[in-house]
Amino acid sequence: MKPLVSVIVPMYNAAPFVGETLESIVASTYRPIEVIVMDDGSKDESAQVAQAFADQHPEVRVLHQANAGVSAARNHAIREAKGEWILPVDADDKISPNYISRAVEVMNDNVRVIGCRAWFFGDKEGEWQLPAFSHELLARKNMIHVSSLFRKADWERVGGFCEQDIYREDWDFWLSMMELGGEYIRLEEVGLYYRVLANSRRHTAKAQKRAIVDAINRRHPAYMEKYLGGPLHYHRTWSRLLNRFRCVKQAGEWHKWQEGDVIFQRRNTLRRIDGTVVKQFATPNLLRGIIYGLFSKSKARRSYEYAQRMDGLTPAPVAYREVRVCGVLRESWYACKESECTHTFNELIGHPEFPNREQILEAIGRFTTELHQRGIWHRDYSGGNILFNEDGNRVEVIDLNRIRFCKHLSREQRLRNFERLNINREALRTIATAYAQAMGEDAQYDAEYIISHRWHKHVKQGITNL
């Protein structure tokens, strides 16, 4: 029995063209097919034109969604599809009558994607000169047009078309498909007629070059490493040559964490994926890159190695990774397990009604005692780097690259470690009392010393509530 092929037509404001597109699809010599038109919130007469056509052709269905972009429209339609094989066709393009039949003839278990030659029409005429397929070339540029056939099961395995990266979602998708292994076949005949308009996405996407390269590197690091020896560069043709001067060093179990959801982004970027938090450090300037690359450990490596020495006091370390070019540090990441602590010290500031606040402040004081007793001096012991859970029975510290391990900490040095905790006098006294009791010291002295040696920047800003 021949397989059902589902033809997917995402549509947005395509009223002048969609009828011609659907005519070319139903003229296919291949059966069985189904055609699913997904209207992506069109504001013109597209939906009415498509529905009028569907009323005359039972194999055509028109579905609707609020405007969410072409990737979301394709994914939505494919989820509704019943076919084993999928063929996307944009709502202003056309296919040849024999395209699907010829594609089905070459289908086998080892084939992952089936494409064809393509022809421009509209504002540009002539054959679309697609280069011969190779994995190395696919890593640098796309040579598979979106109107290529693939299995719905493979679409499910790769998670569909990416809905976050607006441009070149087809390139990203083909990279995901070829990462599964298998063969790409391009038929020798012209099967796609690609309409070129002055404002087509194929031209407007050129302005997004850097964003596209960044997205490809983030989502397909293993493929880039395998076929280019490292990441895709903005000068894409030079990528393999430039990567010969690139060196990667890592420890621990490193995975595709660049794809995690961004949970914080400023100078550094934090992502969360599969119970792991990954910190990507900002690219250092040239001088710092030389220092971290040749003379000093990177922040990522220090964080990983220090966390290994701080069992139970910080989220468990997982891995670090750093990239050097000609010996100069350019990129670095540190990954750790996601903390069980859901709050930061900053949430206690200015909130005397915070649940279990007194208990939590005391726990932070005792936690600091444990740090100091183990010779750990955090040089950025500030509100955003102290974590705790709701009842205060667990406290952790993060941002480890500025930690120092000392054989001896003087009393004054220990007490000055509290200087960045920008909280009111009563809270500081609670922390200091719990700290002093755990250290076996005079609580009144410790409290007065901590209060009187607040960070001068906070005092000048008048935000210490002292």
C-alpha cells in the first residue's frame, strides 16, 4: 500500500497566490494525499479563498490559528496530519505534478529527506542553483529548500520546526534531521516552483545574519564541531580554517545546554535545561582574554573546581567548558545542578513580613560560620549570591569564581565579609548573633562591628536602613 503524504501549507496574507498553490498540489499524479492549509491569522481574504477551494476538493482542509509565525503554523498543521510522510509547501509556491510520485519511488528506510531541483518565478526567473549536498556545506549554509519530504516520526523526534528563531527555521530543521543520520536525496527533475517577491523572507532574512549564526551555533554545536571543527563563524566560508586555531577544554559531563531557556541575561547569561543551570560568561576583552587564556584560570574553570571543594554549600557542579582562539580565551561556561533553594537574600531586604524571616536570617548566619570554618572567603558575598529555601533549613552560595580558600581568616576579615549585605540593622544583628554563637564569640561585638563596617557605597546611597 502506498503511504499517505500530507502536504502542509502555512498561510498568511496569501490571497493572491494560495489558489494557484492549491491547484498545483491537487494536480499531483500521486494519491493518496491530504492537504492541510493552516491559516496563521491572515488579515486579508486568504482564509475565504482557501476554504472555497477546499469546498470543491475533499482532500483539502483549512485550519486556523492566531498569528504565531510560519514555524508554529507548520508545526500545528503537522500535528493534525495523518500522513506518514510530510511535504511543506509555502502558500505562494507551486509543485510539479510528478514531484510526490517521484519522491515516493526513492523512499527507503535509510532516506531521511527527499528534495528536488527548484525554479524561480515571479520577480526572478531561472533555476535555483542549489549546490550538491554535503554535511560540511550544510553546516555553513542551507541547500535544502523547505518543500522537501520527511517522515512525521522524524519531525516528532527533533521537536518540529523551531518557533523561537524567526529566520532560517528551515535550515535549522534540516540540521536537526540530518543529525539523526540517514541520507538526503535530491531528485533530478524540477519539482518546486519558488515565487520570488521583492519583500520575500528569503531576502529580508539576510539582515539577520548574526542572529542566524548565533542560533545555529546554540542549537547545533555537535554538528558544527563534527563537520567544521568548531562553531560557525560570521564569515561562514572561513569557519573551518578559523577553527583550526581554536582549542576547546572541558571537564565533567557537557551536553547541548546552549539550548536551555534563558532565565537571566545581562553581562552574563543563565540558562536552565533538564535540571541544570548553565552560566555563560561574557566574552572578555582582549587583555583579559590573554590573561585568562595564558596566565590564569578562567572564571568557568574556577567555578567548577571551587564547587568540587564546597560539597553541600553550593549547587552540585556538573561541567565547565572554555574555548580559546590562538591561546586567547573567547568563550566559557559553567554548569551546575539546579538549586533546591528558590529564594535569594535580596528578597529579605525591605520585607520584614517575609515568612520565617527571623529563622532564615539565623540560618544564614550559621551558614556563614560554616564557610569561614572551612576557610572559604567569598569576595562577592552579596544578596544575589546567597540562596535559601522557604523554611531556611538549606542555604547555598553561588557565583564562585571570586572565592578564596584561606588557611586562616582573622576575626575582622571574617566580619568584613558581611559588608555587602544591604539589609536593616535589626536583621544584621540577628545574623551576627547566630554567627557569633556558632563561632563561640561575643555576639554584641560581632554585631556592632558588622553594622559599623557596612559597604560605603550603600551608606552613601542611603539604602542601608541603618
